Amino acid sequence: MYSGIKMLAASLALLLPFVATSPRPTPSYASTLPIHAQSMFTESMEFMDYFYDQPYGYLYEVTGNMGGRHETRSSVWYAIGLLARNEGDDVSEAEKIITKVIESQFKDPDNEWFGDYQQEPEEPEVGSPVYSDSAWDPNWRGFIGTAFILGIEEFGHLLSPEVTDLLLESLRNNTIGDTYRNDIIELDNFHPGYSNPWIMRCFVSSWTGNRLNDSNMTISGEQYAKQLLDLFDENNQTLSEFNSGTYYGVSLWALVLCSKYLPKDAILGQRAPDVVAHVWRSIAELWHPHLLNLAGPWDRTYGYDMQKYVALVAFPIWGAVGKSYSSIKQRPGVIAHHDDFEMAPLHAIVAETHNSLIPEDVKAALQVFKGEHTYNASIRYPPYDIENRNVTAWLANNISIGAQSWYINSSVPGGKMGNMKSYAPGVIQWRLHTNEIGWILPQVVNNHTVVEASPGTLTVTYPEGNNASSFSFIVSQFAEKPTVTSLDDIQGLSVNVSGTVNASYEISFGGSYGGAHSVLNTFEYWNFTWTMPQDSSEVPAISLHVSLE
């Protein structure tokens, strides 16, 4: 009996070294992310899991506006997230998505859209008699190409040789097709000042050229980078696509990729970290921790309160200092542009590198308001601008005012992008006691407009206006005052008006279910309009003088 026990013990002892030294499962990339990036990655992937059509191998379009159809770009972003998570069938599902997207990539080099990707797999042939040759988005080359490169760089060891070859061939076509874009304003808006797709172009061309040993692509990437940096330096280290809550997020994403994955002898391999730091210093001046918003002006925006739409710049803020300091306070699925939440996994994957490029004093300014201050900048966006855009902003406790003057060589209203809904050259924001964010924005219709911010005042002037000019401002709704009949009904803010306008004004409403106007960027609003005296010969100007109540 005793000898049997001894033999059993000896046998177990022989097993112990094997148990102790057996290899542990390799942790997924996602599990190694910094703590804030992990929470962002997990929340955004769970959001997309719900919309994944596993049998089809694509993500459903998440806004619900496409009748159960699918979307290509978000499917690619999801695929890269699956590779990072690497649980269960994640890798095989990622390869399925990637393969299907590349199979439908536009491959005819005689077409302008060569190397781009379908927006949805259900769509007819682009350029066919029944489907317009404008039914494609050239910027998707950049969005999808950058994601593909991230997948190769970080997760290439998980991919089969066949899928890797598909990715590299896709990137070759992508890069060649991108050279078809032109700088003719009437046909395309692609210039170095169009910062977010231009930086993605720089990265994809340079990286692909280096990987495929294609000197033409590498040289082109370097030329694109030089054009970008020449303009950046001319603008005193500021991107021309200035202060956009959405597109700063894209530009920073692409710059971080340049910092991490381009050779150090590449122009952006050297300069991108510095550009990232300068962009963040600008953000630190205009980010208001009390409001969880960038103060105005906004070159391009998809809303008027970042807590009510998904702005991509929230992702690196979340990744660096935590979700509570970002603008994403509610569940992303209930706010506008929630489909942009699908890009969050990509930001999470590179968060460690991105965090290392954000100056420590900037991280502090993202969390704690540094006190009342002003900000000034001068920006040029060729070929649109006749004069530099002068930026002024004032931030104080629970309030901000931002402005941008502009004079463009185009009669199209709405700034350089020709879209009044997305261009916000003047913004007042404040926090109410209900924790709502109130906002007031001028609706500019002149191609020459001076908008200036100073402590407590926003002024709009039309230097070339006349007595037929008018000034319209859109104003937020208020939970405690659903019906607004005068300036006195604006909640939490005292507003007084001066200028060369009539003292009287008209009020109208823009709503989803009624009113004189349609919603703007899904936001309902009140419209206040002032006109000029009929016999006036003065320069049209109006000032809003505001103070918190």
C-alpha cells in the first residue's frame, strides 16, 4: 500500500515540471492595451457585434436608414477589431470580411474610381447607365487603406499568406487609383489643405511603396508629405482643416500611423510626432472641460454639441485620459453620427503610441480647465482663401465664444466645403444649471465675412454687404423652455444686441416634425433673424453681448 502511494507521488512529481512549463495562451492584442483604450475597444466592439451579419460577412449599416443593407468601410474597421480581439472565430471572420471587400474593389484602371471600394455590397455597377459615376467616395481609399495597413502591421502573423497577398494587391490598386484625383475645384476638392484625406494619402502611398519596393509610390508619398508640411509650417504649425471635432480625429489617426509605421528616413516618419504635438496644443487651447466640447470656430462639424453627436476626436481623448473626460457621455447608439463609433477600435489599437505623443500639459488641460484665456490663430486654405482666416476665441468658466473670419474666391456659401450645415465660423456655448449645453451660431451666407470673438461678445460683419443684408443665428432648444418667443427666453444666458441692424427681429423654428425650417445636422433649433434698415448705407454688423445668468 505504502509503496503504491510512493509510486503515485513519484509519477505526479514527474508531471509537475511539465505543468509548470507548459506555454500559456498568447493574450489577445486587445488585452494588452492601456486601460482607457481597453474600455473604448471593448465598448465599441460590443456595439458592432450586434450589427454583424455573420452569414453574409459584412456589418449592417448601423443608422437604420438603409433598410437592412450593409456597409463596406465599417465592415473593414470591424475586421481589424476582430483581429485585435482574437477570440473564438474572430480571425476567420476577419479574413472573410477582408476577402469579400477586396473581391468587390474597383479593378478597372480605365475608371476614375479604380482602386476604391464599394460603399455597400448591394449597389449596382458604378458608372453603369442605371448608377451614377458619382456614386462613390474617393476618401474611402484612405479610410480602408489605412485600416488594411494596420491589420498587416499588427496582426500579419494571424493572417494566411493568401489574405496577406490580397491585402497587398488591394493596397497597390488603392495607391495607384488615388493618383487619379485632381486639384480642379469643380471636379474634386483634393488639396493639401483638405487635411484628413491628404494625410491618409501620404501614409498609404509611402507605406505601400516601401512595402512593395515601388519607388514611384514612395516618391509620391514624399511629395504629398512635403506639400502638407509646407502648408502646415506656413500656417504656424496648424492644419488647414482647422478645429473639426470629427476630422481632427481622422487627421490625428493618420499622423499616428505615420509616426509608428513609416521609415524614419521618410519625411512624415520624422515630422509626424511633432505635427501631432502641435495639433494637440491647439486642441488644449480650445477644449473646454466644463463643456466637454471644442470651442468654436469649427471648419467642419456634424453637430453643435459634441455630447450629442459622435466626434472622432473624442476617441484619443478617451484613450489618453478616460471616457469621463471625453465628449461621449451617453450611449453612442442614441446620439447623432453614432456610426462613427465604429472607428473607435482603430484608435484604441494605436492608443499607446498616440498617448506617448500627447504632451503631459495637454493631458492635464483636457481634464481641468486652466482658467479664462483667449486664443488667436491665422490659417490659410489654398486655393479657396483670398485672405488668411483669422481665428479668435475666448474661454471662461462654463462658457466659450469662438470665431473665424473668412474671404474666399467662391460665391458658394458655407465655407470652402460649400456646405453651410457643416461650417461654423462663429459659436457661443455655455453650460446651463440642468447640465445642458446651450449654443448660438451665425448662419453665414456671404463669401466675405468678419467674425470676431472677444470676452463676452461675438461680432459678425459683412464688409461687402448692404441694406439688403440680414443676419441669422440658430439657437439650441431648452428643456425648461420648449417654446421660445424672445431673446429673454434663452436659458442660462443674458443676450443683448448692438450693431447697424434693426432692433426688431424675427423668430422661427427648425424641427423634425414641423416649423419653418428643416433640422440641421439632425439638431432642432430656433432661428433669430435681424435685417438692415431699408435706407441704411452703413456696413452691416451685429454684436451679441452675452453673460451667464
